Amino acid sequence: TSAGLPSAGMWELSITPEGAPSGGGTHSGKTCLSADALAAAPEQTLMEAAARHSGRQSLKCEFKEVQRDGSGSSWQTVCDGRMGKVQGQGKATFGAETAELQQAFTVRAPTGTVNLKQQVSARRLGSC
């Protein structure tokens, strides 16, 4: 594994949304992540796993302009959901055994603009 990137294995994810119409509340779950997926796109791999555990997998997101600097990264996100296109940005800090990710979106709804944030804390539990 490259220095600063998450290692393959069983990961526990804790997802805390802010500003969601369905309310806050932390969701958590465990998932097995492959070395190939983590090496190719650790940000997208972890955020998609988080979406599956928080019930938000209906959003189809594309990660663009990913910038990596040592153990950190940032990116732009464009998602298609039931309210149309949603744009946002994210940032992450990685280690082989832990990851902290934040993602923020601005949603233009008929009732006005809504700012959504998502915090994901992840830790590797061991092998799958």
C-alpha cells in the first residue's frame, strides 16, 4: 500500500450527516474494501461505502479534480439524485488504519438553498 493510503480489509464506518431533511443521527456499518478499489480511488471507495450504510446510495456521484498531498486529499463532486444535479466538495485525511472524510453539498430546492454536510470516520478492523 502507498504511504498514507488506507489498507484493504474490514472497515467500520461512522457517518454523521448535517442539514439533512431527514434529520441528523449517526449511521454506522462495516464493509470489506479491496486493495484495488482503495488504491485507485480511496476517497470514492470510502464515500460510496458510507452512502450504502446511510441509505443515500440513490445518489450517483462522480469525483473530479482529486488532489492528493501526502496523507490528505480534496475533490469536487457532481451527483445525480432525485432533485437533479448536486455539486459539492470534499476533503480527507488518510492513514493505513484510519480515515476522516468530510463532504459538503449545496442543494437548490424549490423551497430554497440547502447546505448539506457529511462527516465520515473510518477505521480498519482487520482482514475480511
